[in-house]
Amino acid sequence: MRGAGLILAATAALAGLAMASAGLAAPGPRGKAPAARPVTFTLPEETIPEDLADAEGEAVVNHCTACHSLEYLVTQPRGKGAQFWKDEVAKMVNVYKAPIEPADAEAVAAVLARKFG
């Protein structure tokens, strides 16, 4: 048991050193954690991939990017067939409540089937 106590103490000491080197304060009085500081991230601008850059791809870009990145869309496995894409779009609408009108959902599924199989 004594060895486990030493390991625990060493781990706590290393965690304190890591926090100090990262500029984070150690817990304050009574074990309260320090206040969180805001962090800002700058994301790169998303460009429209060549597969979706035409007029036909506009339906996919306009509807799918509310939840998905365009990179995610174009890296999906190819050759799944039209029924796969119809089912995927239906799942997005029915299960995940994607706000797409039925006619638009059909158009999106058709474009995905033509472009990605």
C-alpha cells in the first residue's frame, strides 16, 4: 500500500507541474478549481470541394452543411447506390430532424447518388 501512496503523490506532483508550466493555477483554497479562461480558436475557411462545386451540388451544400462539413461529405465510401443515399437522407430527416422539405431531401439524395454512387 505504501508504494501506491508514493505513486499517487508523484502523480499529483507531476500534474501540478504540468498545470504550472501550462500557465494554469493550482486549485485554490478548499480545493476549488480556478476560474476557467476563455479560449479562442480560428478555424480555416471551408472551401467547396470540386465534387460539389457545380450547380447540382448546391442542394447538398445548402442542406447538409448545417450539420456536416463538406470534407465529411466527400469522404464517404463510394458505390453504395441510390437506395443507400435515399435511406441516409431519410435518416437525417426522420431520426435527426434535419430541417429539409421532402422535395429537397429527394433532390439531395439524387445528387449524392449520382456523384458518389
